[in-house]
Amino acid sequence: MANETKGNWWIWRVFWILLGITAFEVGLGMIKPEFLMGQFLGTKIINHIFIILTLIKAAYIVMEFMHLGAETKGLRWTILLPAIILIPYLLFIVLTEGGYAGLMM
């Protein structure tokens, strides 16, 4: 039993880091600071912050649970870079087209 406790420390570190980021997101969503309510690319700035924090959490989960943290830098970038580029690009397309759809109604 002592070996199980010593071997599972990393899962608790992951838990606390993800909990901290999620708590920050929830707090930000509850407070909704006025300076983050401006428009940028068709949506509020606070929505962009939520998207960025979600991408950070997703990358961290991939690094920890797919054990990419111990791999070479090239392999990490090969897996993470397409997501880092494509997800914001797809979000830009959705937000832009959604803005046009709203104008046409």
C-alpha cells in the first residue's frame, strides 16, 4: 500500500492544476469583468479567454495522460501543433460565419 501512495503523486498534481484552471474559469464566468465584455472577431473577449484556457487544459491532459511529457520536443510539437493551429482556425471560421448569419436574419 505504501508503494501505491508514492506512485500516484502525479495524478494529484494533475488534479490540482486542472482544478485551479477550472476554478479560475468559473470565477471569471461568475465575475464577468466589464473590460472583457468588448467584441473581438465577432464574440466577447471573455469567450476567447475561455477558449485559450480550454486549449491549455487539453494540451496539459494530452501531455500527462498520453505520456508526451517524457518524449522528445519534436514529437510533442508534432502532436500538439496541429491542434494549436487548427482549433483556433476552425473557431475563427465558425465565429465569422455565425456573425454573417446573424446579419442576414
